[in-house]
Amino acid sequence: MYTPPMFKPDRAASLAWARARGFGTITAWDGSKPVASPLPFHLSYSDDGSPIVAFHVARQNPLAKLADGKSLWLIAVTGAHAYVSADWYVSVDQVPTWLYQAVHLTGSVRMLSGDELGLHLDELSATFEASLAPKSSWTVSKVTPGRLDALKKGIVGLVMSVEQVEASFKLNQHKSDVDHVSVATALQRQPDVGARTLANEMRALRPQLFAADATQDTKALSEGTMS
């Protein structure tokens, strides 16, 4: 991934962001062309602190036959993205651009054993069920053993040993404070959820520029509660 230095987050932040997303496009090379599938995953760490990414595919998925433990695969994790109009800048002579967040993980992939697959399915469901709190979590124990065994026979568990982490969080970090505020404000007004998400990320980068807005929001909330 090409990443100008000003857009490059550190390794820990990149991994934490990818782990929180938990979904990406997983790509391998079959010898003549790329093979890819969009899949959920669970990122964790081995005993020595190395990141590992576990996921599973349908047994008929071509990826299942490519996990030789040697060749390198890529997991592309993308987040919110949004177009930025040049009209939103205060400074003159600007051009349109596109803001986004993305992390690429590269490493070799091997198959999981039967026991490892069971643990992976538990971890994967637990991770995503936790995001639905206060809903009580669904667990694989709710599936009858016979049905679960049949379903597990139809999938192949895989795990990547992450060897390289690349990331680009392009949030106009190289622009002036006035342009930063102007673009973030414009994005916040857009109907697209992704644009508003990036606006919040930009506000978090330079919170001092939006302190007055935060104070006004707090005051409005307080007055609304009291009325």
C-alpha cells in the first residue's frame, strides 16, 4: 500500500482498528490469477505477541486449497470513505480528494485443526455478539451437536501469521487548521454515514479546534434535559 508519511498510523493503532472492523477482503494467488473473498475474521495475538488472523471459508471456496503455510496472502480491511469537494476548503487553489481509512495485513496462511476451528468459531461469534449488548449472546452451544458437526464439515478454518502491517488513514492531516475545520464541518453535514464518521475522526485528530462546538453541544443537551 502506498502511504505518505503524514497518513500512516502506527502498527498498534492499525492492528487495533483492523481488529475492531473484523471484516475484510482476503486475497491469495492461485498461480495464474488472484482469488478473493470478503470474509469476517478474528484478530488475536500468539504467545510471543505476533498478530494472527483466523477466519473460515466454505469448503468449495478456491481459497481453501491455497493455504500451504508458505505463500503470502493479503487481507484488505477498509472503513469509511468520502469525497471531499474543493469548494469546502477555505484556502484557494485546492482540488477535490477522497478521504478514507484502510489497513492491509500480509502473511502466510495455514489450515486450522478441528479443535482450532471450534475455538475460532467460539471466538468469532463472541466478538460480534458482544457488540450487540445488552442482547444476551448467542453461542454455538445453542446448535445441536449433530447439526454443528455437519456444518463444520462444510467449512475450512484458516489462520494468517501476520508478517506485514500497512495502513493509510487519510484524513487531511497535511492541511491547515482552517481547512481542517471547514472540511470536517462539511462532512458532518452530509447524509452519508461514512462522511460523518470521517468527520468525527478528523475532529478527534485536532480536538482543540472543535472545543467551542463541544461546549455548545453540552449546553444544548443540558438545556434540553432541563426544559
